[in-house]
Amino acid sequence: MSSDHVQSAERPAGSAEAPFLELLARGASADAYEQPVLIARAEGRPAERIAALEAAKAVALRVRSELEGRRRREAELSALFETAHDLAGLRDLDAVLRAIVQRARSLLGTDVAYLSLNDPARGDTYMRVTEGSVAARFQQLRLGMGEGLGGLVAQTARPYVTDDYFKDDRFQHTLTIDAGVRDEGLVAILGVPLTLGHHVIGVLFAADRRARVFEREQIALLGSFAALAAAAIDTANLLTETRSALTELERANEIIRDHSGVIERASDVHDRLAELVLRGGGVHDVAAAVSEILDGTVEFSEVAPAEALEASRAEGHAVRHKDDWIAAVAAGGEFLGALVLRGHPGLDPVDQRTLERAAMVTSLLLLARRSAAEAEQRVRGELLDDLLDARDRDPRLLRERAVRLDADLDATHIVLAARLEGTAADADQEAAARRRLWSASSHLAATRHGLAAARDGGTVLLLPLIAGDTATELARRTAGHLGTAVHEAVTVGASAPVRDLAARPDAVAAAYEEGRRCLDALRLLGRSGDGAAAEDFGFLGLLLAGDRDIAGFVDRTIGQVVAYDDRRGTDLLRTLDAYFACGMSPARTKDELHVHVNTVAQRLERVGRLLGEDWQSPARALEIQLALRLHRLSAPTRH
């Protein structure tokens, strides 16, 4: 027995935690936590002492488990950050994929990790990277869609897991796949899809040579690595496309070299367009640069003469239309716009090629801008989804995520529910209309330093309320802006202002429900395509909404008076009840309450400061009386 253990066992009952704190400090194994209790028993310590040690041991083991969990999560985040860093400096796709597979295997503690990619030409998925594999046949496996666990993941775009592959009849077992898996000795297998948009491009696996149950957190972690792997592949493809475009520019430059009179101009075209691409220039920067080079006016337009545009897109060349030249800007058969050279009927082949290359660069810039915008929209939507679902309750993490999106969760915000009012001819048209609404909402949220997400067949926006603005004005402006953007009527319901969103993420969900009730009220009143806030309806919102929010109405109407009475122990509510019951006569109210008339006046003055100067106007008085009645009916009966 060590002296440390003897000293720990000899401490009085008041310091039962001390030996376990020492074990925590030096990171001892779980078995070591039994030693102080065993020593105390061996020395015949009192039962109270042993009980205290047992209790301290249980607490220490919980602390140790929590610390281990935190260390594990830190390691997982560190690995994800390192992988993302590798992706940011992507040079060799194979190296990045190998790093992802290695880190996935290390963090999940599996015997093997591997990654397969889909082959559209052959209609199957094949091994691309393996880590920990020892069987050559396994490393060369190809899985048909729906075959084995991996083929099923690739076909359904859903993760699958099994703790014993050969005993699991959910999968289509084939001789080739089973032979490869048996050669490798795998038993437990987890597979998650690699997706780009709605398309599966491959599968990431983690597997053990023994039976094992993969936990939910491990499945989610592997899914994160799969997302990084898909991003790496997508980035590599984009780099290849960019290099291809630059190669095309180089080829155009080589052709022009044969004409000595245009060498300098062609070189300028190449250099300036390449510089624009590399420094992140925009579409109009390209148009301005080509205007200088061609000594004319070049504009980017989303509309152009249909016949000339179709001819340019079909032939892949700029075409003449009257005194103008038109070069279609397209990608993958999708029309994105056109570069139009105005009033320049005479154009030599070199200048024509310049305009065409500028159109190609423009299409690449538009695609890159769209990809960046869609990525930001997804991130904004994910944060708002987490707020609506009350996930990620750590205020610091919520604020950090918001700051990265140029949003401030400490500011006062309005939650707006938006919905299209048009009738679509079929499901595809309806889905397209909803996508347009989501895109317009996301763009508005980004420009207003807010958030947006698709929800319940429409969209939900979280927008900051600027000084001097009201929820009603913001709702009406938003309805008009979105309706103009999507060319359809959009109805918008707004909540009351909400604050402290990082500390109270559940407030966002409550505000969204309030906005939805306001939206339903607008539609019932025949005000589709308009915008309004909950404050505009008062108690009418209770009558019109499908879900009667009585507590919310009472809180909005007399909540400040209720809170004041609760804090100060005053009788403002009872005074209000008596005041209205007595026909709003202070003299009769003081008799009803058996107090001096000055006391009634002072209380009513306090009510005015809490509810606003217009609280006795007919509309406000009606709402206040209804709120008083509802508050009285909903309060617990006193005996």
C-alpha cells in the first residue's frame, strides 16, 4: 500500500473528496477510484466514512466522465477544423481524402475506415481511399447500387449501420461483396452518404472486426467528415473547371499570337480577365474591362433578343444582331444572361473571340457567386432552425455563429412568417415558387443582417428592428419586397419585438407562432398579400387565429400591470377592474374600493405610465377589459 493511499484513507470524513480530487488532477484510470474505498474498508473505518467515500467516488467518476466527454468533443472539433483547414488549402484531392479517412478512423476508434465514390457510367460505387485495410480484394471492391450496406447507402442517400453485417438481412448480400468483407474480417460497419446538393457522390465508412454498436454521436461525427469530403471533391471539381477556363483563355491567346497586330491586345484580355477571376471581381467588372479592350460599350443583361440569344447558345459563339453583338452566358444548358456589345457592327474574329471568352468567365463568376450565396443561405437557415427548435442553448456559441453571419442576437428583432398566396398548376411549379420565396427571403435577410429559413410551406425571417421602426411597418415592407421579388402576392405576419435571443432561444419559437397567427388572421380577413403585426389585431387575433393564444394576448395587453403588482404588492389590477365596473368614474371607484379618491387617481396615473397615455381610448379600453376578464378567469381560484 502506497503512502498516498494511506494518507487519503486516514483523512477525516469532512475531506472524503480529497483523494478523488487528486485522482482527477493526475488523470487516473477509472479503476483507481476504488482504491480509497477499499483501503478504508481494509482499515476498518466507520461506516459513515466509507459511505462518504462512496458518495465522493460517484461524484468524481461523473466528473471524470464529463471531462473525458469534453476532451473527446474537443478532439473531434479539432479534427474537423484541421480537415477544413486542409480543404481551404486544397492542392491534392487524394491527400485530403486520405486525411479525412485517417481522422475518422482515429476518432471513432475503428479498425478500418474507407471511402467509395459513385461511378455514374457503370452505375455502381467503387473504393477510392482505405485506411487500416489489409485485404487486396476488399480494396478493389465495386458495389452495385443497392448491394451490400454501401450500395444501399449510395442508393438511398441515408446512413446505415450494423453491429454484425453477416447476420443482418436488411442488406442485399452478394458473393463478391461478402467475400471481400470476409477477407477483411469486418463485422460492424457504419456508412454515411457523401452528398452534393441532392445527389449522392459516394459513401464514407467506419468498420470494426468485432461486433460493436455505433452511438448517435459517432454517426453524426462521421457525417461531418462526409460533408467535408464532399466539399473537398466539389472544390476540386470547381478548381478543375476554373483551370479549364483559364486553359481556354491561354489557347485563345496562342491563336492570337499568329496575328502580330493584335498580340498586345489579346495579352491584355487574358491578363485582365485572369486578374478579375483571381481577385474575385464581379460580372460588371468583366463587362467594364471588355468595354475598354474592345473600345465599345459592353453590358451584362439578363434579357436579350430571343433569336440571337438562342443562336449564340446553340453555336457557342457571339452572334451579330443589327448593330450589336450578343454572347450568351450559360452553364450546363441553363441560361444566365448575355454580354451585349452595343453599336459595334464591325468586329474581327479576335475581338469576337474576346467577347466569347468574357462570356465564359462571366458564367463562371455567376456560378461561383451563386454557390457562395447558397452556402451562406444554408448556414443562416441552420442557425435560425436551431433557434426555432431551441437547440444549441449555449448563448456564447449562438452569438459566435451569428457574428460570423454579420447578425447580432443581442439586438431587438421581429420574427416574420411569410407565405405565397398564388395557386400553382402542379407540384413542380409550387416547389419552384417556394424556392423563389426562400431565395428572396434569404437575400433580404442577408442584406438586413438577419436570418431566414424555409418553414411550414413558407419562410420565416428574423430581422432586426431599427430605431423608429415598428413591427407593422417592417411586415408591410417585407410583404411588398418579397412579392416584387417572386412576382406573386406574399402575406407576412409579424411578432411583437423580441430581445435577448441568445439567452432565450425559446423566445424565437414563441414569436414565430405569434407571427403565424397574425398571418392566419390576415388571410381570414381577406388581406392576402399584405403585412401586419400581432399588435395590429389586439383581441381580434384571439377570435381569428386557429390557436387561441390567450396568455399571449393578456401578457401583451396588461402584462406590465400584472408584473408591477407582483413586484410591488399593489392593487392596480383590482383598481382597473373596479374603475371599468363603475363606468370609468373615479368617484364611484373610490366608494367601491373604500379608498380616498386621490388614491384612485394615483393608481390610475401609474396605470397610464405602464400602459401608455391612450389606455382609456375606446379601442384600448375594450381590449384591457377583455384582458382583465381573461386574466381573472385563468387565475387559480382562491378559497
